[in-house]
Amino acid sequence: MGVYELGDENKNTVYYGSGKVKTRLLDHINKKECPLARYYRIEYMSETDAKKREQQLLEDYKKSHGEKLPIYNERVG
């Protein structure tokens, strides 16, 4: 379990997610959910901590990007 960040070719964040990291990353690749993603960063932790960390990362991102979410988080809502 953990939280992960996907980045584009310029290493700009395009998505934050949490859960079973290996499964989720394979889902993104196999289903082509985030076609701009080229890089990833992972933090392993408990499921509860991962959800909290994901929300923290999204809030921090919004504060520094004019209240917008990363492109693929916007699509998810």
C-alpha cells in the first residue's frame, strides 16, 4: 500500500493516487488511463496513511497551481 505520483516527460505531475501501488500502476499502464505519464514516484505506507497523504499532496498541488488538480485527477474528480 502507498501513494504515488505520475509525471509527464518533463516530470510535471499529471496524477496522484493511492492504494496497492503495483496493481494501480499496472492498471494505469494497461488501461492507458494516463497516456502522458512517463515517470513515477512512490511512498509506501499503511492504507489509512496513504489516503491522508494523497489528499495532502492534492491540496498542496492545488495551492501552488491556482486551485487546479493534476490533469488526470481532474478527470476523476
